[in-house]
Amino acid sequence: MFEAFWRETGDAAEIVIPGWQTMSYFSDVTNVCWFLEPGFDHEVRRLHRLVGNAAVDGYHVLVGTGSTQLFMAALYALSPPGADEPMSVVSTAPYYSSYPAVTDFLQSGLFKWAGDANAFNGDTYIELVCSPNNPDGSIREAVLASETGKAVHDLAYYWPQYTPITRRADHDIMLFTVSKSTGHAGTRIGWALVKDRGIAQKMTKFIELNTIGVSKDSQLRAAKVLKAVSDGYELAAEGKQGHHHHRLFDFGRRKMVERWSMLREAAAASGIFSLPEETSDYCNFTKEMAATNPAFAWLRCDREDVEDCASFLRTHKILTRSGSQFGADPRYVRVSMLDRDEAYDIFIKRLASLK
């Protein structure tokens, strides 16, 4: 969906890397995250200050190959070595389908997937809090509390195109990614904001042993992309010409509002699908009331003879992900709202035609 926006920005997000540049493993040996490019660090902090969605003062910025690597690094850093039992990892259902898959993939002795946080009994755990939540778009808070429990906040979708920015998040560990903020999934860059220096060092060690750092070329590109986003607002505010045309979050919000309106009309026309109720709140970034327009639709098939919505839709050439993969009822499916216009229009027509 964001491709159309970036096609219009000219050279604002383009970068040329000379053959001799970015050859070393090291970026800044004085930094906890020694492979973090200073320019990327600067643009991450600048963008969060502009949007107001996360605190950056007093935080360490860590870079990862997408937020998935940082999620794995956080599990490693928060799990004490030598414990009698692996650390339990939980999240409130419906939860992101990759959480259990990534947690248990290596069958680590440090941590294990323990399912729905609401069904968990115990004081020692890592709770994953995704807000706005993937797959259903709901705003989440941690549901567990104990002195030995830990929380990792996955804020990949806490950007103005998807949800009102109601507060400056200041959790101990917060994960973000360019794939959801700007659309550049293929750049494979995510970042974490981490309060505790010791935890930041352990997470950095994981990435060092896992991939000996993170691609500098990708960091430089991501920095240029984030710079273009911030420039679109800050330079326009300074009265400089041309930048008011390239405001990413304005573009994203217009598209998401339009697409959710189309989807709600299609679901109503079919008579057999239901969606979560639309919610709204005051957005501190846009300075106005704004509706929540999640990156995914959590769609339920209400037809009595359909028990597996994903299979039903597949027979009508609509590809979705089953609710069962998110710890939920298979009558639900997750639908991406971020495809190109052509594909999204076809999806809407097919969905509206089902009865």
C-alpha cells in the first residue's frame, strides 16, 4: 500500500552507497549496540519525538534484522541462565501467530511458549503485549503482574495511520519496525527502545552471536526513509516548499480510512461477516479525534454451516490466515489491509459477493 506514496517522493528517500563504505563490522564502539549506525539512531529518536508515540530520552536504541530478531533477543536477555525450568512466554489471545512459532523453534532450555496470558498461573513469565494488537487491532495492556514477571511491548502498529496516538509509551522494552511504520518490509530493519543497560547489553550480545550485527546498508537506507518521513512534517512546518505533499502518516491514514469503509460496506452487503466495532480517540499527533484503522481485519464468518472461515474463503479465492493460528476460534480470519489497490479492490468485490 505504501509503495504508491514512495513513488511520489522523488529522491527524498534515495541513497547511494560508495563501494568503500560500510565495510567494517563496527559502527560506534562506545555505544552499547556497537553495530548501530549513528545516523539511524538519530532518525529513530527524531521520529519518535515528532510523533510522540514513545519516549526516547534515557533509552538505549538497539537495531535488529526486523523486530523479530529483537523479540528473540529480548527472550534471551530476560531468561535467567541455569533456571530449573524454562521461562514461560505468554500473550493474551488472540496473539500474533509468530510468537509461539519463534519461541519454540529452537526448543531452547531458556524459554518456552505457555499460551494465553489470561489462562496462565504463576509468577515467573515473559508477557508479550502487542498494541495495537495483531491480529484484531485492539489496544492492549499487560494482564499479569508480579515481581518476577517481565513484559515486552510490541508496538509495531502504534503509528498515526493505524491508531490515535494517545500517550507517549515508556515501557521497559518497546519494539518497532520499518515494515509497519513506513512499509519497507524488505529492508529488514527493526529497533528496540530499552531502559535497562544490562538488558540492552544482553540483547546486543544475542544479535552479535546470531548475525554479528545488522546490515549497515539497510540501516543507512532505513535512516534515509525515516528522515524523509520527519522532513515531510518538520520542513513543511518551517515553511519550506514541496514537503507538504509528502506526509506519510497523512497518506496512510487516508488510505486506511478509505479501505476500512469499503470493508465494512462489503461485510454488510454479504450479510454473513462481522468485524470488531470501530473505536476512536483523540490523537495527540494529529490534534483531532481519529478512528482506529488496524493494519489487519479480524473478520468473523457468521454463517452457521461454516466452521473454518479460512477454508471457506479459500474456495472463493480469498487468502487469509485462520484464527486457530492466533489461539482463537477458526470462525475468525486475519486479513491484510496493506496490499496494493488492485488486489484490495478484487478482495472487496469477492467478499461482498458472498452470501
